[in-house]
Amino acid sequence: MESRVGNSLCLWLILVAHPLWMIMVLSNMEGDALHSLRANLEDPNNVLQSWDPTLVNPCTWFHVTCNNENSVIRVDLGNAALSGQLVPQLGLLKNLQYLELYSNNITGPIPSELGI
């Protein structure tokens, strides 16, 4: 009897925690992708200073908008005096709808991973 209760509790924890685990993994992956972009850009005005890779969720960062599932849907970096190149890791932002980069000095090719 004890074994069945223990197994039931374990199964319940897996079912309840699974959606949270998936959100954390997705958020970490997206945070890592955005941090790769930050590491590849010169940011003289510290516009990206809130992009802290130790935070679980990039949805708390300035210039990042997420949907209800805590997935990045928008990155607004227009007119931020950034320079450098885009990174292929941006392709990991599967729900990204807007990437605003106007009035910066970003050079190089648009990574094919962005699906363009």
C-alpha cells in the first residue's frame, strides 16, 4: 500500500511540475539565445544591462516582450546605438514575431536560422 501511495505521489508531482519545467527550459533557452546576441553587440549606452543570463526568465528584461506562456515574442532594440552582428541563436526564439533593430549599426548577414 505504501508503495502505491508513493508511486501516485511521484506521478502527481511529475504531472504538476512538467508544465513548469517546460516553461523554465524554454525560458532558459530563449534567455541564452538573447544573451548570445548581447555578447555579440557593442552597447555603449548599456541598453542591454538588464539582460542577466542568471535569471530564469528573459521576460523580465527591458526591451523583451513575452506571451502568456513566457515565450519571447518581441525584442525592441531600435535606436539603441548598438553595433555588431546578429547571431544564429536568435533562431531559437520560435515565437518571435518582431525584432526591431532600426537606427543601429548592426552589420553582416541576417542568420538563416531566423527563417528569412
